Amino acid sequence: MTAPAGTDPLAGLRVLVTGGASGLGLATARHFAARGARVAVLDRTPLADADDSASLAAVVADVTDDASVGRAVAAAVEELGGLDVLVNNAGIGAQGRVEDNPDDEWHRVLDVNVVGLVRVTRAALPALRTSGRGAIVNTCSIAATAGLPDRALYSASKGAVLSLTRAMAADLVREGVRVNCVSPGTADTPWIGRLLDAAPDPAAERAALEARQPHGRLVSADEVAGAVAYLASPASSSTTGVSLAVDGGMDALRLRPVGAS
């Protein structure tokens, strides 16, 4: 099913974005809504901005609670009149080497970042299967493929998201549901902002994070939202099982140091 000529292919899509009350999720929800999609956000906290509350439907759930996820997804599907796109964006960060986090923290992060994605997808699949243009976009990370210091737990969770994306794509392609993921580099999000605020020298830490990305700056939330929209669009109907990097070349490029001959 394609949009009529001259209309935005996202217009009229029914979209659910998890973790949609802030950061990358909110930017993504706003992007879809601005292009004519009908959008619901699922988050533990309500939308803070009155303009967002006017343009986005909101359901409250904790992705670690299967019952609340089921109720929230059902409410979103009813509100939207169906579901065409699921954006699995809800996630949490973690710092430290492999020995730095106790078992409880490993279980907590994996429960949100991996099993939480499974819970929401499981609840949404019946509606996505009947869409005729069903698409799932998972928020992965450069940490899934590049070894980053002090990110062992977070990297493990995002490596699982990458593998799960490909496995889901293989399982669902013949049912008419595409599955892809977007892999941001270091993005200018509230979580990164909190890390910078806690650093001994926030300006130096920001400069270091910017310098490790070849284009020399943090990735913007709007850039990630645009990539999610591309993967979700019916215009990308032959794209499935793909990880789309939005990282300023961090994963793929190997530039010489500035000033090297």
C-alpha cells in the first residue's frame, strides 16, 4: 500500500513510540506527527509539554511490567484505530567495565533494553500483522558494533538488540512486517547531558565525545528521528533486517589525525 502521488508516505500512518516522553523518542514522535502520522507515545511518565499533549496520544506503562505493557499497547491501538509502525525506543544507559556493575544492575538494564522491547513487540504484533504495511524500528547503538570504553553492560544490551532485530526480521518478513534498527552514535540527549554534568570537566568531556565522531559533533535527536522515519516509511518497503548508522562516520570511517600527512 502506497500513499497517493504528492503526499507524504508517512501521512496517515498509525505509530507507537516507546520512551516517547523525552529525548530521542519525543523527537521521533514529533517528527512523525509533523508529517501527518497519528502518533501515540508509551512512557512511564506523562508528556510534559501542552503542545505535545495536543498532538500526541499518550499511554503510561513500564516496559518491565508485562501486564501494564499489554494494557497500554491495547489502549494505543484502540486510540489510533490500528497500528502500522512500532518504534521500540525505550531504554536506559549504563556505565562501567564488565566488573563494575552487580548482577542486579545487569538484570535491570537487560530487562529494560532487551526484554522490554520483546514485551512491547509481542503485544503489538497482532495489530502490525493486520496493517498491510507493518514496520518495527528498534533503537540500537554504535555500542553494538564498536568497542567503547566503560560501556560493557550497555554495549551487551545493544548487541542483543542488533541480533534480535535481524532475527525478528527473518521471522516476520513473510508476514508483511519489516524490522530494522537505527544505530546512533553519541547523541545529544538528556542522558548524555547528565553524564556531562557529572564529569569533572564537562566542557572537556563534551569535546572528547565530539572528537571521536568523524564529523566532529554530537548527533542530534532530529537526525535520529529522520532515520527512524525513513526505515518506517512504506517508501522503504524493500528494506528489512538493516541497521542504519547515524553516527557521523564513527563506526565505518578511519580518518587520519588532524595535521597528519
